[in-house]
Amino acid sequence: MRTPAATPTPSITRGAPATPTVALSGLPTIQYDKLPVQARDTIELIQRGGPFPYRQDGAVFQNRERLLPARPNGYYHEYTVKTPGSPDRGARRIIAGEKGELYYTDDHYASFRQVVMP
């Protein structure tokens, strides 16, 4: 397990988005309690600052797909969401923004949903 040295721990944004199904980012949303338990576990690790189970956790997410709102390089960081039965890291991730916004993908960055915290 590794805790990234220079990765800031984002503060988690709470509260409802502008509408129930689309966040201010323009992305679909998912309520925290509707996430898989492993995604909720990953968010708790982010809130605590680790330790993280994969060496890639906390790495800068480049947003090459340009599906998340445009931000400067280094704004987003990615974290693995464990996938039971997967022989590797799997396709699920939480992407955390510097201002606490969280995004969930279960298809390795092909789509995202913004997490709405309670």
C-alpha cells in the first residue's frame, strides 16, 4: 500500500446538484449511497488520505477523453475502485477534483457520473 506524498487530499463536496440527474458539470449524477460498496470504500480512503492499495492511486488524471470539465493539468487525481474477481485493477475509478468534486466511472473513462454526497 502506498500513500502519494504530493497528492492533496480533496475536501469532499456535499449537497444536491442543480437538478436530480444532471450536475453543474453537465454530467449525469449518481447518489453516494447508490455507488458500489467498493466505490464508497475508495471515497472513504480519499477522505482519510490513504493508505491506498495500488501504486497508481493518487496519480494525476489527464482528462484526455475531455469528458470532465476542463481544468489545469494536475487538478484531477484518480483512484482505483476494487472490482471483485478482477485479476487486475479493473475498469472502475473515482476521479477527485481539487475542489472536492468526485466522479465515478465503471467503464475505464468512457463515461462519468458526478457523485452527489449526502
